[in-house]
Amino acid sequence: MIYSIHSKTCFKVLTLLLAVSSAQDSAKLPFGPWHRLSESPIISPRGSGWESAGTFNPAVILRDGKIVMLYRAQDKSGTSRLGYAESIDGVHLTRRAETVLSPEIDSEQDGGLEDPRLV
């Protein structure tokens, strides 16, 4: 099964903040109303290596004017690693070819690493 990150999933936390804010007063939101930018996934599995079977559960943060994303990627044997991507517009991503974090110790080998968080 192949998984991919949709823009809705990518900004799940921000959507929650919007729901809380809109309950208070949506007219005062500094960023305006929310809408989906694309029906296509913003990041999908690729190649035959570490991110070939799935890409999911991203964490995003705004840093130095760029959107920085860490995401979980899974190979065809089911081992997860963390990947890095960045974007200026939140839709078009530049991904690093190598992982950010990969399983290294015995307790990480069965299934790998999962679900990054950024603060």
C-alpha cells in the first residue's frame, strides 16, 4: 500500500488552531480564511529506497521565511526513517535525498523511527 501526505494532513495542527480561533472571532484572523491549495499530495513516495512505500505524519515549522518539514518515510520492508523537505509556498517542496534520522540501535530496528515533531 502506498501512502502520501496531502496538504490537509500537513497542516492538521494549524487547522485545529483555526477552529479554535474561528470559534472566538474569525473576522480578526491575521491570515484570512483557510482553503486547500491543491487536491494532489504535496509529498509522495519515490524511488526504490528509504521512502519508496510511504510518506506520512509530517511536522512543519516556519523558519527563516521557509516552511521546513520533517516527515516519516517507509521503505518496502516497513522500516521508517525521517526525511527533510523545505518550501517557500507550502506546496512545492525540495527534498533531501538522504535521511535526517535512520534506525541505529537495536530497539529502533523493528519498525524504525516515527512521527517527528517540531516546535
